[in-house]
Amino acid sequence: MARPTVHDVASVAGVSLATVDRVLNGRAGVREETVNRVQSAIRELGYVRDTSAANLARKREYRFAVVLPQDSSQFVATLKDALTEASASHIADRISVKIKAVLPEDPHAVARELHALRAAKPDGVAIMAQETPQVRDAISRLKADGIAVVALISDLPSSERDFFVGVNSEAAGRTAALLMGRFVRRSTGKVLAIANSMVSRDSIDRRLGFDTVMLREFAGLDVLPSVETHNDPDRVRAIVRHVAAIHDDLVGVYSMGSGNRYILDAFREIGRLHDLVYIGHELTPRSREALVSGEIDAVIAQNVGHLARSALRVLRAKCDDVAVFEAQERIRIDIVTRENLP
């Protein structure tokens, strides 16, 4: 059976094509009775609007902004490249994307950037940031201005964001724990859990998932309190030396963030890297090298290309007020080892 068209809707409703167009686009000048007839015809026919064709016909353009942390992370750099590639593809027809970098641990700086975006009036914003009161308030103001907001990589569930694009971080933490427990091959010992910041929602959820499985299945392995590096190499070095000095039974390291460089360097300096099980997150050139050398045992990864394309598709759907195809936007958790490197 042929797909219903606007001509079919106009015929069943007994109105002109111009009237159907006014109703579909929510424009004024149509009597309520006529609007009801058109909507009834749409339901009867099962008409689904082709928003891409409609936007092309009226030359609709979308202006999106992506707010990312300003740091030296290879993962963020890889994500920027993926966003640039996605914005140049057919997925992003008539879409322009501007990437904004902000200091990740300065919530006021993030809020100022989001406030500046309000003045620019983009159609949508994707944001990778820590969940703080300042960021939540700034998102609330964006939403009040009718701007679509997507949380990227690290969720902002207490905010008014429209959608989250990223893996289930609690499930990722549970996966990391299962790998840690199986790879250690010992019933007792200490595990260091280390993150850039425990204000980031992804780190909070990963630690929750990690603890759930470790306590349930590997209770003899003692996971130490989380420590934060703030991406500071001197701080990382001091943490690693202190932990190694007071815990001679250290058997594993769980790196909850995407920054593995300084942690790996610190353990290399004290000669402990190859006698520990190291589980990290995000596949970057550096973590790839460490997998090959055997310094990292496994990486919990997410496809940055999928993340970038999904963020743009979701923002566009929110702008068009159409349903998000959630199955398509579900980001898969990948387990990468030396033996299955892509």
C-alpha cells in the first residue's frame, strides 16, 4: 500500500493543500473545526510527515552548538573529529555545528558559555559537563528560550535536558568490575579506583556499578575510596606513589575517566604497571598503545562516530518535534582487549 501523502489528507479532510500545510506547521488563520478535520484525516490515514522533505522545501537550516571540556584528553580530541565528520555528512544536511571548549572543572565558566549561547540563539546545544547547580540553572534558561539540550557522554539527569547520548555508565562500571575480578585471579587484594573528578555523573555511576559487582561477586577484593586527579600529572604521581607505598597488596587499577596517560606514566615510574590488572575507559591512540604493550588489560569503549551522529540526529528530532528513534540512538558498550583491537 502506498504511503499516504498530504494530497490524501487534503482530499479526506475536504480542504486545500495550503490549509493542510498551515495545520502541519501550526500557523494561525485556520478555524478550529478545520484543524480538527485535518487532524482526524491524518489519524485515519496513518499519515507520517516527512520532516526532512518539509525542511528542504522551506530551506530550514539548523544551528547547533556542542560544548566540550577544554583539556588535553585524546578522547575529547577524537570526539571533536567525529563531530566535524558527522556535520559534513548527509546525516547533517542543512546543519551547522560550532564546537565550544570550556574549562571542565569551572562550573561558572560552563554557565557563562551557556549564557553566551542563549544570546546566539542556536536551535540546539549538546553539552559534556559536570552536573553542578550552575550548569543545571543554565540549562533551565536555555530550555526556557526554546533551545533543545542534549547531554553528551556524561548525563545530567537532574537538569531539564531533553535527551542523553552515551552509554549506560552504571552498566559500564559493572562490566569493568566483572573484568577486574576475573583478570586478577586472586581472592584478596586492593583495587585503586581513580577518576578525573567525582563530580562527573559518568564517574559517579561507573563507581556505583563497579562496587555493586565487586561486593556481590569478588568481596575479597577491597576497592579503595575513589581518588580524583583533576588531570594534574603531579597530583597523579603523588597519589600513585602513596597508594603503592601503603598497599603492598595492590592488585588492580580501575581508571573511571578517559584520561589514562598520567596514571600509566606514574605506574611506569615505580615499575608496577605490568604486575597489576588495569581496566580503563575509552579507546584512544594512547590506550591502544597500552593495550598492545600489555599495560592495559581491557578498555570499556563507546563508538565516538555513533555518539556524534546520534547527538545531531537527536537535536534535529527535538527541533522538529518528532519522536527520537531510541533503538538507533542506544550507544553500545564495547569491551576492547589486545586480541580484538579494531
